[in-house]
Amino acid sequence: MFYKIYFHNTITSELQIRNTLSVKKIYYWSPFLSPIATCKAVINSAGSLTQFGSGYESSILNFFGEFNRYDKEIKKKNIQLIDFYNFDIANILPYKGKIKSRFSFFIFFLLGLFPLTKVLKKNKPDFLIIHLITSLPLMLLLFFNFKTKFILRISGYPRMNFFRKLLWKITFKKIHLITCPTNNTLNYIKSLRLTDSSKIKLLYDPIINVKEINRKKQKEISIKNFYLSVGRLTKQKNFMFLCEAFQKLVKKNKEIKLVIAGNGEEKNNIQKFIKINNLENNIILLGYVSNIYPYFKASKGFILSSLWEDPGFVLLEASFCRTLILSSNAWPGPVELIKDNYNGISFESNDMEHFLKKFPYLMDNSYSKKLKLNNLKLAKKFTIFNHYQSLIKLLN
């Protein structure tokens, strides 16, 4: 009897060990000072493994408590948070301005060096997927041989200064994979010839949560007959250009209305512009909006004025909500995603004359049905499930 129990327990233990060994630990590194769309993509990516997959344990490295604001969503998706520090330094460190942001990066680097090394050596995750503040884990890769495989996500066209080029050239030899969210970025990284091109893969970001968007967009809003723009109020998003364009449009049509959702360092400048030009009834600043989807649904059209995006999360959310789009041909994302007269209307980035020439097409409903249908096809590439299917191929 004792032998049988012992044998049964041994089998059970062996099965438990096998199950434990078969579970792949996936860690995400994406510290940030101010919330950006990438943060949501990280949560969606980690959540896709627990939602659709089996045999994956997803964890986000919570550097200074920056992911605490998403605590409910993270718990709901069965994602683990691994805390480095118990105080939220993200609310203390400055991030506006080049010198201040560099100082904050230096502090991040110093304080993150030891705990990141410790967690990788102690926990031995199978993969570390790197999104933001990439230099720190890459520097560790220079000096240590981890069992963990590093996957680096690169978006946009990073400035290739001497330090970055040298760091990439050395660490890319040890890195497992590099992923890019658009073909334009993929081709650019390949053109640098810093590593074997077979290591560089296209991986669409997990932007579209089908069930969530379909549910949230049903909410009624009070604002009617408006055009919409969404994003952080930064120079990159080029909202001042858009406000100047609407100042000109208002002269021809007093009823025209632009609604801007978002916060950022350019807010005061935009508010001053609106007040000086008596545009309070024509340009409305909503601030941060937690549920933007009803605004996409209700708007007469969505406008993206950015100088650069990769890929351009709001473009894809607008696409899925079947909103007609007028977008700058900014590199590398929008110029690849929005094809003029196919799935949207495109204008030359930062070109006022071309914008004013193209804007009337946004008011024309005669061919919007075809454009919206083609846009929906685009958005489906960026669903969470599609991302999951591509991601597990890379992990396996």
C-alpha cells in the first residue's frame, strides 16, 4: 500500500514537474514616464498569451509602479506584475524637454541595472520582450550571458548616433529576434545591415480588442457634427498645424467643429491659440478620454496630422470603428497604412495647402462606404488574436 501511494505520488510529482517545465515564462520590459499607446500594446500582448494560449506565463516588469494605473486590467488578463521598487518615481521624474528627459533616463538606467540583472538571473524567464528604454537590457546583454532569449521591438526610424550603432552591432549578435510593427521600419532596420536579416521579423501590434471596442463604442455622447483628432498634445502630433488649418476652414464655414482628445505639453499653446482667434465654439479640447470609441463612431471623420507615427494606433482604432480618415503621409506608419482613395484620404505631412485641398473629400459621403470597408480589412491585421498567432510562431 505504501509502495502504491509512493509510486502514485512520484508519478504526480513527475507530471507536475513536466507541466512546470513546459510552461514558458515571457517577461515584458517597457518602463515609461508618461502613458503612451505602447503601454496598452504591451498589456494586450502579454494578455493574448494567457487569453488564447496555454503553457505561457506572462509577466510585466513594473519598474517604479508605472503599470499600477492598469492594475485592474492586468489582473483581469491574468498577467503577473513583478515590482522593482515600492515607490512611484515616475510621477516625480521630469519628462518634458530634452535635457530633463535625458536626466530621467540616466536615473532609470542606474536604478534599473541591478534589479533587472537580478530578476533575469534568478527567475530565468524564457523570453524578455523589450519595448521601451531599450538601452538598459541591451547593455546587460553586453556583459552577461543570460539563459533568457531577448526579443527587441523597434519602431520608427531611431537616430543612429555612434553609441546606438555600436551597441546594436555588438548586441544584435546575441539577441534572439528583432520585431517591427510596419514593413517600412522592417526594411529600414534590414538596410542598416547590423545583423542577419532572418532575425528581423514583422509583428503587427495588438491594438484592436474586438469585443471591447464593439462594447464601448455603443455609449452615447452629447457632441454632434464634429471632426475628431486624438493623441498626446506634443509637437510630434502636430496639433497646432491642425488648429491653424481649422482657423482657415472656419472663415468659410462658421459651423465647422474640431474635437481634440488628449493631454500634453502643447496644451497651453493650443489653448492660447484658440482664445486669441475666438475659436472656442469651433475647436474643443476634451483632455484625456478613457473611452474614445463612441467619439470615433459619432464623428464625421478622423484626422491625423502627425509628423511621424509607427504604426499609428489611433489610425487603426478609427479604421475598426469605420470612421472615414484624413491622414498625413507621415513615415513610417501612416504612409504605409493609409492609401489615398483606397482606405482613406492622404495629404502631404505639414503641408497646409495640400491639407485644405484634401479636406473637402472628408465631407463627401459619396465614396466613403468603399473606403471604410477597406479600412476595416486593414484594422483586422492589428487585432489581439492576430498578434497572438504571429507571436507564438516567434516564441516557438
